[in-house]
Amino acid sequence: MRLKKLLLINFKNLRQCEISLSEGINCFVGNNGAGKTNILDAVYYLSMSKSALTLTDGQSIMHGEEFFVTEGSYVNDEGREEVVNCSFSRRGGKVLKRNGKEYDRIADHVGQFPVVIVSPQDTELITDAAEERRRYLNAFTSQLDRRALQALMRYNAVLAERNKFLKMSSDESMLQIYDMQLAEHGTVVYQFRRDIVERMQPLVEEYYKVLSDDSEQVEISYRSELSDVPMQELLLRSRERDIVNQFTTAGIHRDDVIFRIGGYPLRKYGSQGQQKSFLIALKLAQYRLLAESTGEKPILLLDDLFDKLDMKRVERLLGLVAGDDFGQICITDCNKVRLEETLMRANRQYQLFDVDGGDVLL
């Protein structure tokens, strides 16, 4: 998958810009706050119909404006050209079109234009609560298989209804209906999550060794109550507790993904360099599985490339993505000289853009 042209209007600090991208490496350099990350976020937005930075749609509109427009002209790996247009206005909401035709359901777009982003915000996967790791896993599995997204959306809808009901009543017959629906959809989501984490484990280990030249063993595992007890039985066991607390205390919305290094929690025992290498290995594993599943090489977004990485690790990363397994890449950095020197040592061709105050110059 390749993005040929990106058009942005009123997207964050980018008032109006049109960027023609190369099929290889595209570098965006400029001072902090210039808009480099916003360009990568726009690319992510066109694929996922939401920001990678957990912003609301309204927060992505330039200050003082009423709308934004993002548009991308793509060429897939078979040479077919497509145009995606995603706009949002404060009054009209979000409109997503593919080749001029509006989607009936925006969720149907997810996974059609695969993308993977590596950014400084990824540290939240290690430092924050389980909700952040579930959000990451949900976004990933949604790109892999539409059935996973549909099951998750249905689960969340039933969960919201059940929690609302628990605040008003403890009627047994209604709770049984909710439990049957939660069990049906929750089991599907659990199986997708479990399987994808199992497939990621050897890939994360492989990429981590290349990136870090580290002998430490790294692990990723999925923790769920459903590993030991079927969903329906789990809900039955927690029935009294749910009634007392007036919300659902058991289910896949409480699951977690565990990261370890040398058998110990990565959060406590991993250095900054080890944690960053682990997160990049995680995203490269995601990239590989997406490419295998969709038959398209995702667009790889590397935001603030040198963040918490020494030069050797950066060069190993560039060496990895230089291979035929990877396609179009977008990189941001605040140091133009450093980035150019690193790319020259890696013997990679690139196209460089200067970003200044929302303006993008080739």
C-alpha cells in the first residue's frame, strides 16, 4: 500500500497543504510543534478514521475553524488507485468516502488501508493501565479481521446496556439475556485476542534481538479470566458482586496484555532503551502480521525516530525496514542533519520535507 498524495485542510495546525510522497522513505523535519506529527496522524486518520493520539474529532480541527478535511490518493500493491476522503465538521459530524462513495458504516473502512505507527506515545502501553493495552489490541485485531471489530462493538453495546440496567434493577431473566449476549460476543473477541498475541510472541522476540543486540528474553502474553472459566459461568459467578456494585465486574473488558523481559515485568525492570526496543519490536510484529493477513504492505509511520534510541538501535531499525518486507515509510525528526547522516549510512534513498509552522516544503 502506498500513499501518493495527501491533502489536508484545517487539520490541527495544518491550514492547507498538499504533499506528494515517494514510494520509499519520506522524512518530515522541523522544530517541535511545527506540525510533523500532525502529518503522520493525518495518514493514520485516513486508515483508521480516528486520531492515533486519542484526540476527539473536534480536537483535530484547527483553532477557530469549523471543519477539517483529510484526503489521500493511494495505490495498492497490485497497482489499483483509490481515493479516501475523511472530513469532520462541528455541525455535520464525520463523513468518510472511498472513491467518492460514502460508507454506510465507518467501521467497514477499518483494515482496508493498513497502517502501523511507532510514536513516543507508545510508552503508555507499558506505563499506563490495562485499558491502554486493550485499546491497542482492539485497534490491531480490528485491522486484521472485521469479525473481531463487529464482535467488540456488539460486546461494548451490550455491556453498556447491562451496566445501565444494573443501576435500576436486578431482574434475573433480563440479566440472563444480557449474559448470553455478552458470552457470545465476548468469547469471539477473547479468541481473536488470544490467537493474535500467541502469533506475535515469536516475532516480537525475533525483532527485539535484532534491534537491541540483547540476550534478554522478552515475552508478550494475554491475561484473561476466560482462560480458566467460560464467559457465561464467569458472569454467573460475579452476579451478586455486579448487583452490589451496579456494574459488570467480570469479562473481556478487564483483560490485559503482559510484557516481560528476562521473566520480569518490563515496566519495572526494563531500561528506557530496552522498553523502546520492545515497543518497536511489537509494532514490527504487528506490521508483519497485517501484511500477511491483508496481502498489502502497511504504511509504516515512525514518529520522532530517535526518541530514547541510541544511534546503533536506530541504524538497526533502518536496516530492518530497508528490506523487501516493508513498503512506504514516513519518518519525523527535529534534527535534519542527524537524520540525513543516519539515512546515508544506511544507504537508503529518501525524500525530505521541511515543516515550519504548519507549512510543508519539499
